[in-house]
Amino acid sequence: MPGQAPGKHKPPRADSGVPQPCVSEITGATIPCAGSDGAWSDKYQCYLRSDPNPPNSSPGKTGAWYICRPLPGTASGILDYEVWIDGPPPVAVDPGQLARQILARIQLRRVGIGITPTPGNTGVLGLPTYLWVADPGPHTLGPMTDSASEGGVTVTLTARVGKVAWDLGDGTTISCAGPGTPYQDSFGARPSPTCGHTYSRPSTDLPGGAYRVTATAVWDVAWTGGGQSGQLPFDVSSSTTVRIGEVQALS
């Protein structure tokens, strides 16, 4: 049945233009501003979400029915209840938190490593090693753009890889701005024009007889919404091994 929240409600905090934490006035604890239960309302001290089965009656010409979910343990015996709200719901949405939810949803992936010599084969010391992203696409290099809305706030997020950092396992780290150039037999012994390395020592004495190569995609993730904007640091790594040996001279 429709009802009213127990107790008195304080007015929402004044908008200072600076993101404010969401706080329960009953417990004093800082809480998430949005989640699966909806968006937090300072005025109603509960999470609000649209009522999927609203009552037939409407107290006013504008507004809507909402489901109000108090924090567990803050209102004994009170579970979800319905409340009519004129106009937009008075909710506190953290645009940055909404941006993080978008980032988790778009599922950016580790890059597949392309390298010469290919894993399982042994390269020749002094010959160039080519490095490239074997599976370039929106989920591995970007760009990806997505939006989400909560409590009248819409946030748009754009993600693209700014660089791929390669740790070659011999103490060398290089950064490549693009996906690199896949090796072709016609290139012969020419070095990669975009992303490569030349080993100066064989890998035979290393554990497993190979260098461990790690590619880290460093993403530029920017979001804007709710009158705010920001950046979210994000990077993801994948690894493989490469064997480098010396050519033995025939006597």
C-alpha cells in the first residue's frame, strides 16, 4: 500500500557545485549514491527507483510513484514502500560513480600479443623482434563510447588506448602509440617501422629459456555529465614468452 516514510525528513543539502558524499542521517555513515536499489535521496533517506506497478491514483498532475528502500536496520519493520513525488525525484547521484559503472559494463579486454619469433619458435640474436596487437578492436584499443542515466543525471564515457607499454623482459620497456605492425616474410631483417625491439643477449640461461614479454594497454577514459567531468585511470596487461638464441658457426 502507498505510504509515507516514518519520522521527519530534513531538506536536501544545498548544491555547492562540488560532488558531495551520500550520507545516512540516521547512522551517519557514507553510502553509495547509486546502486541496484536505485539512486539515494537525501530528502527521503532511502534509495528511489521507478515503481513498476504504480497505484491507479495520482495525487498530482505531474510526478510519479517511486519505490523507496530504506537502509537495512534503520527503520525497524519498514521495508520497501511507495511514495508519490511531484516533478523529478530529489536524488543525489554521483556522476563519477555512474561513470565507473559504465566502465565496468563495457568490458574492456586484454590485448592479444603478436610477436616475432612466434611462441614455440626461437629467434636469432641480433634480428629485430616485431611487436603488435594481434586483435585490434573497440574492446582492446577503443574507441568505446557509452552513456547511462540515473536520477535525471546522464553521464557519457569515452575510452581509448593512449599507448601500449611493452616490457621486453631484458630490462627494456618501450611505449608504442598504435597497435604496431604485424610481421610479414617480405620484411626480412628490417626492423619494425612502428613498434619493435632487438635483443642483445640470448635467453638460453633464463628460467624456462625465454624472455617474458608483457604488453600493458594504458587507457584514456574520460567522462562528462551532471555538470562535471573527470578521468578514470585504467590499464590491463597480458603476457607471453619469446626465445632468443645464437647462431652457431659451422666449423
